[in-house]
Amino acid sequence: MRAQVVIIGGGPSGLLLSQLLHKKGIDTVVLERKTRDYVLSRIRAGILETGFVELMREAGVSERMDAECFIHDGTLISYDNEMFGINFVEHTGTPVVVYGQTEVTRDLYDAREKMDGKLVFNVEDVEIHDAQTDSPYVTYSVAGEESRIDCDFVAGCDGFHGVSRQAIPLDIRREYEKVYPFGWLGILSETPPVNDELIYASSDRGFALCSMRNANLSRYYIQCSLSDSPDDWSDQMFWDELKRRIPESQADKLITGPSIEKSIAPLRSFVTEPMRWGRLFLCGDAAHIVPPTGAKGLNTAASDIYYLYHGLVQFFEDNDTAGIDSYSHKALARIWKAERFSWWMTNLLHRYPEQTEFDLKMQRADLEFLRENKTAQSVLAQNYVGLPY
Ligand code: RFL
Ligand code: PHB
């Protein structure tokens, strides 16, 4: 088999790239380790920057998103019983969009299948060969049967645990990592959201986040210990703890119900450099991870896809390598700023095991400054709605 671009990983990064390239007449094959249903069962991101939304429109897959999404003009931040709002539109002219990653991925799968896109599920033993030559190829097997695809380029969109990053030799690859000493326990429940806007809550008992998917589907998170397992937390325990971490005015009106999903995500900051090796390009979680506090993970994946998509189109249409040559540099310049923002938001709002009284005072001063100072709010707003591509 032959394809112009082999895309490893059928998560949002890989599917979006495939769909965008397809619209430009560039053919791709997407290799996914799991099944479509498995990928769609993972509950992840909820907030999209407008840059992401624009890419979905360009890919021709925005119809349902445009009809069903919620537009959020701002967010709420609380500490103890204090709560204040930051209006994104006032500061930046731009809102954010609430539309779940599950729905984004479903829309992309539907579009790819409608257009007879080549998607191979249940692949195993994916290997990238000759990435440093002009004729790379990828081998893989499905149910024990081996296949080979010759191609011009390979896009490694296979997430943090994928094989693409590992294909870059260790003497070239440099990795930067920070692992946080806590996780997020998240639940999804068929209940109305407690507030029209998201609430990022700092409290003596740790961080909490009130988010949503639609008018009757809420997503809540609480900071938890890394040794916890979701089974340690009954629904009742979760709701009780959440209520202790958000302002009383919100706890009093919180509507609870049975969870329909419950999981724990560890928090990590991670970047690998460079993001290109020969004809292999890394995109999304394969190259970088942010803690979810700034809602930046999927959105940084989207900016990678934007740069790579334009670079590949420039190559295939004009035989010009300028876009792909600057890919790693451009993508990393934006990613490091999103890493900084996510790290800062995490530090601002979470309780750390080794935190001293002094550290707590610093955190409180930072929160009070943010509450009182419009310039500080503007800085948060600019980062939250997304820095320009
Ligand atoms: P994914 O989604 O991990 O997809 C990678 C795909 O590659 C497949 N794969 C392989 N396929 C073939 N061969 C192999 N060897 C393979 N190895 C792996 C996997 O099965 C998978 O299908 O990466 P992608 O596409 O780069 O997308 C990244 C996003 O998923 C991620 O950044 C976000 O979910 C992060 N994130 C958030 N991002 C936001 O922008 N806004 C948010 O509000 C937000 N909230 C979150 C989040 C992530 C969370 N968790 C669980 C980590 C909230 C949470 C709780
Ligand atoms: C979510 O709704 O899952 C969500 C929202 C905002 C975040 C992280 C996760 O910062």
C-alpha cells in the first residue's frame, strides 16, 4: 500500500490532520491501536479555543459543533468563599467554546468514514522505518497479519504512550518533564451544571473544577492523591468533598446524581524537542503534555496540526519545504507558552503536600492580585482563549 501521509493514532490530532489533508486532495492512512468505540469512551477535554473551532470549520466538520456547543464569555475563580469572574470577551474580544472532545472525535470519525477515509483499527507493532530518507515506510500488523505502507511523510499523533516519539534517537531527542504530586478525580453526571460558567476552585482541602458538557451533563473534578483509585470514592463521598471545596452559594445549589463515568488522571508537564526528525513529525500528546488546569492539551494539539497541515500543503502544492522546515520551531514556540500557563494555573490553585505557610501566603497573594487587578485578569484571559497561531 502507498499513501502520501501515514498518520499514527486516531485520536483528535490524527483525525483532524487526516480530514484537513483530505480536503486538499492529499491522501492519508490513519493507524489506530484501539477501536473507534474505545477511543470514544475516553472522557477528556471540554474547552475549545476559537483557533480549534476554526480548524474544525476548515475541515468541514463543524455543523453539529456550531449547533450544539455553548459559548462561554468568561470563567469563575473561587478561593474559600470568595468568587470572582474573569470576562474573556471584555479583555480579548474572544470567548471559548464548550464542546466535548468525545463529540469532536465522533464528528471527525463520521466525516472520515463518510468520505471513505482509510482508517485501520486494532493495529499492533507499529514501526516507522527510514524516517531520515525521502522514502519512509511504516509496518504494522492486525490480527497477526503484517502490512507495509510506503509514504512521503509520517505524522506521529499517537499520544503520550505511542511509539512515534520513541522512534527519534535518544541522542537527538531531549525531554523536559514535571510530574505533579496529585491527580484529578473526575466524574460525569446527568445533572444540570451548578453554574453557567466553569468554576476553578482553590480551597484548603485542594482544588476542584465545576465544568459541563451540556444543559444536563456535568463534569466535575477534585484534586486527589496519586495513590487513590476511583473505587475508593463512592459518588456520595465525591459530592460531599466537592461541596466542601466550592463556595457555599454554589454548594447549596449543586444538584447531585449518580456518576456515569469516574476516572483519575495524573498531572504532568512534558515537552519533547525537536518535534521533527527527517520525515517524521510529532503532533499533540505524542510531543507534549500539560496538566489540564488551563484546558490547553487538545488546543495545543490543534496548533500543531495547523502548522503541519499548512506545511504539508505547501510541500505538495508548491514543492516548497519552508513550512515543514519551520514546523518544530513554530509549534514549540507556542507550546512552551501554553506549558507555562498550565503550570502557573496548576500552582495557583492546587494544594501541594510539602507546601509551607509561606507558600500558602504566596498563593493567596497571587489569587487576591488576580481578583483585584484587571491587567492580571487580561493576562489570564489572553492565555485561556489561546495565543495566536
Ligand atoms: P490522544 O487523544 O491520546 O490520541 C492518541 C491516539 O493514538 C492511539 N495510539 C496508537 N495508535 C497506533 N499505534 C500506536 N502504537 C498507538 N499508541 C497510541 C491511541 O489509542 C489514541 O487513540 O492524543 P491526541 O490526538 O494528540 O489528543 C490530545 C488530547 O487527547 C489531550 O491533549 C486532551 O484530552 C487534554 N485535555 C484537555 N485538553 C484541552 O484542550 N482542554 C481541556 O479541557 C482538557 N481537559 C484533558 C482534559 C485531558 C484529560 N485527561 C484524562 C488526561 C481533561 C482530562 C481529565
Ligand atoms: C472539562 O470540562 O473536562 C475541563 C474543563 C476545563 C479544564 C479541564 C477540563 O481546565
